[in-house]
Amino acid sequence: METKAAIDENTIYNIIKETGGSGITLQQLSSNLGLPSKQISLILRKLIEKKKIAKRAIKENGKSVIKYFALEDYDSQVIYIKLDEVINTPCFTCKNLFKCGNGSYISPQSCYKLSEWIFKSINSA
Ligand code: SF4
């Protein structure tokens, strides 16, 4: 069973999706749904966090207007990436792999092997 918040999120997402490339403003959503804009703002923020919609400033009749647009459904997208270069990353054969991490003494930010590999990859591209 869906919660009230989930139903509201889906309803708002579907309305935004139906607008396609035109997008919709907060005020339009508020008036269409008969809900206070503050309540809709909270739901919009959750949808943005879930990367289901995007908030963009666009020019309409010379004025800047904030509108919401539906993003592609990432769950249904297939993304192909070439792993030829990635497979040669020094991390795959590094003895420090399990000690290495952001904020650790050994980290990708301070690793000369990784930096060297990145620079070689850039230069050979
Ligand atoms: S970033 Fe450097 S130290 Fe960390 S796993 Fe990769 S090669 Fe090893």
C-alpha cells in the first residue's frame, strides 16, 4: 500500500511529466492541485533529490521563470560505457586498495600512481 506522501509524489511527478518540454511552475501546480505551494515545494524537493525532476530558470516573455521538468527515467535507461581504459586503472592491482579511500592516509587524491595513469590517459586520448 502506498503512503499519502508517495501518492502525492507520483501525482505531481506525472503532472510535471505530462507538461513535457514546457515544464510547469510551482504556482501552476498549486492551482491545478488546489494545494498550498509550501506543501508542493516539499514534494518537489524530494523529487529533485530522487533525480526524477529538475528545477530550471527559463526566459518567458523576457522574464525569468522557475519551472520544473521531468527527467528521463534512469531505471529504464541502458547506458553503455567503454571499460577498455578503466580496466587499466592502477587501483585494480594495487596492494593498498582496501586501505585507500577519501579522508584516509592513503587516498585517490594523493596517489601518484593514479595521477600518473590519468595524465597518461589524457595525453594518449
Ligand atoms: S588510488 Fe592509488 S593507492 Fe588508492 S587504490 Fe588506487 S592506486 Fe592504490
